Amino acid sequence: MSFPLGAQHHELVNSNEPSLESDIPSIQSAVSETSKHLSFLDSEILGLRKRLKRLEEEHAAVHTYRMQNIIILSPLRRMPSEVLGNFFLCTLPLAGDAMDQGMFDVGSSPWVLTHISDHWRALAISNPALWSPIAINYSLSSRYPLPLLDTQITRARSLKIHFYGSEEFDSRPQITVFRFLAEHCFLWEELVISLTSDLVPILDTLRDCVPSLRRLRIKWDDVKSLAAVQSTNAFRTAPALLDVGIYNQYRLAPIFFPMWQLTRYQFDGPWEIHQNTLSMAQNLVEVHINICFEEGPWPEADTIIALPHLQRLYVSDIGVLNYIRTPALQELACYTYNEPHLLLHLKSFLVCSACNLRRLCFRGPPDSQHVIEILQKHPFITELAIITSDPEAELDALHEATNTLISRLTVSNSGEGMVVSPQLSAIDFGCKDVTCIDHALYLEMLKSRWSAEDCALKSSTLVADFGPGPDGLTLDGLHSLRQDGLDLTLLHGTRGSEVMDD
């Protein structure tokens, strides 16, 4: 709407000049007319707002009704129960994430699945595998209600228990819950436990009571947890036990188990105990040997232990290789910090074992010259992994050693010189602090090997525990390689830490 203005009125509206007495009636008339029009507009707007509100409410109702009908047509409604059940299994949290949470939560799987629909509830309750994992972490002041724990156990046919006790928190709820779990030990298929001094007596009552236990991991929460512990026989006669990992961080505490039936073994202790175990465990497929609590020099290698089925081996001391022969070995990981005789030990071991080693992993600052020499002398090695997590090494030293190796593995743009280990199909790097790796240099190495005609690169993994990831430009380059077909994995945080510790 426009309002006709005289010349004098127009000048007053567009200036700060004072009005004349003769101008006042026309100005008052303009104010009155505009006030009436504003009232009319307010009334119209109010009506439109009410109509808009009704339309929005109707829109929301129609949208909801439409979505309800779309959901009826959803393939999930017609999906076979066994397929939907497999999807349910994928919703379970990873063990590490569950332990980080460490407490009961009805908002997480599998409990949340029982609140979606009657069909989902019935399907979730009838799937025992959903209810097998139990994760309780008392180092986070966990609370797990016994009635709900009882419900979960009732729905499961087997139990995979991750139980972290804590010397710092009240022991009474820990004892109550673990004793309740022990009453169902005949269902245990997996036990991962951080023991306290109050939990050990309960564990010792379980001998001959764990017929289904297949996987065992034991560590100690604190040095106080070991105060009165000499040994434990709880698992000496476990008939199904195949996979054992014992982490003795503070002192040696013998734990007995049926060594002759194991297929996987991980233990922290002196070589003498490892030697006795390995000599009786001829079915081993995977072994992690961490030498600790060792005094004195290595003994003479009078007796060589043959492990005919061993495929994966980790040793914290390269000297272990002088005492074993592994003709079926495919993957070898070794700790390389301050190992001046690495080449000699490794060469002798590979020749004597006559194995076709496929994957080689070094933990510690990589000596690029040693790594390259090993790869050149053993062209059957097609996968290389470097994990630079070393608490004894300076960050700058790790950074320099890692990036020197990455540079050595980069194919020259000029095409001059020999390509280092063109047979490598997988090159992986892992580090606690991601700043140990120059991401731009890593990208350049991957691009050069991916585009080189005589290089076999197919995959690469970069994992880090913490620190900033690659910048945007480098990420774009990495994603471009992935789109071109490179099997590229980037992991960070908890999942990255789990991969490095595996």
C-alpha cells in the first residue's frame, strides 16, 4: 500500500526539519490511516498464522501416516528372520568399546532391540548369540544389576565374559557379581579377566567346572592383586581350552592349563617357562612369546623345539628364534629395539626353518637398511608391517626412522634406480602417536608404488592410537587411491590400538 505525500510532507519524512503548524493535521491523518491499516494487517497475519499452524499439523500427520505405510513396505518387514538375526549380531559393540563403557546400558544392543517391535523383541530374545557377550569394567565404577544379568544369562547358551576388577573400588559388588557369574561357569566359552586379590579365591574354585571354555585371557589389576597368589589350577583340566593369554605385568604367577591341546598361546615370562610350554604344545598355530623376568644370558641351544603347525609368531626377543623351528610359518613379528644382530638371527632362522614366510612385522624404530636387506634377500615376503610403538624411544627418533623407511620404499619419479621390493602387496604402518608418520610422504609412497608397473601393491593400513590425522589435502589423495582400487584402511583411537596390540 502506498500513501500519497505532498512535496512538503515528503520533505519532512526524509529530513530532520521541524514541521509547521499547517502540516500537523495532514501528518495526524497519515498516522491514523496507517494505524488502521496495521490493525487490518495484524488481523490478516493472525489468521494466516492460525491457518499455517493447522496446515503444518496436517502436514506432520500426513507425513507420519505416509512413513508408517512406507515402513510397512520396508524389506525389513519381509526379511527372513535368520538374515535379520545376523544383522542384529552386527549391532553388538566391539569388546574394546564395551569395556570402555564398562557398565550396563539398556540403550545399547542387545537390550535396545527388544523395544522396537514385538517381532524384533521375539527375534532378539530367541537369538542366544546376542546375549553371550558380558562386559563389566569396575575400574570405571561399573554397575550391572543382578536381575538383568540373570535375564541375559538365561537367554544365552554360552557366555563370553570380559570382567575387569579393580583394587581401588569397593570389592563387595565385584565379588557378588563375579560369584554369580561363576555359578554359570559351565556356560563360559570365553573369559577375559583383570584379577584382584578378592577374585582369585573364587577363580580357584572352578577347577573341573569350565567344560566349554575355549578362550582365556588373564591379567592382574595391580601388584597388590598378586600379594597372596602363588599359582592357580582353575584351568588345568579345561577340556575345550585352545587359546590362552597370560599377562604378567608385575611378577610371575604360574597359571596351569592343558598345554598339549592349545592352538594359540600368549605368555609373559622367562624363556625356561616358554621352553617347557612349547615343547608340549605341538598343535600351536599362533604364539606370542614375551620374554620377561629373565636373569642371565641365553642358554646353549642344545635342544631345538619343532612346532610343525605354527603359522603366526611374535617374539619380544629375537634370540628366541635360535631355539625353535617352524616349517609352516607364514607370519613373523619381532621386537627390533636395540637388536644389532637382527639380520643374523633372522637369516639363520628362515634358512633352518625352511618356511615360506609371507608377512613380516617389526615393532620398534625400523632400521631402514636392515628392513630393505631382509626384503631383498627373501623375496617371498609379500607383506610388511611396521609398528613404531616403543616407550623407550624418543618421538623424534621414531619419526626419523619411520619416514626414512617410507622414503626408501618410494619409487623414484625419474624411473632411475632399482625399485625396492616390488613384490610387496601390503605395506602397513602403526604408531601410538600419529605424528611419527609424515602423511604426505606416506601418500607419495603409496601413489608411486600404485602407479609403478612392476609393483604388486594391493593394500595398505595406517593405524594410530592418538594424535591429529592427515590434513584435508592428504586425505583427498588417499581417498582417490581408494577409489582407484587400493584396499586402504585408516584406523584411529581405540580400534587402532586394538589392531596394534593384536
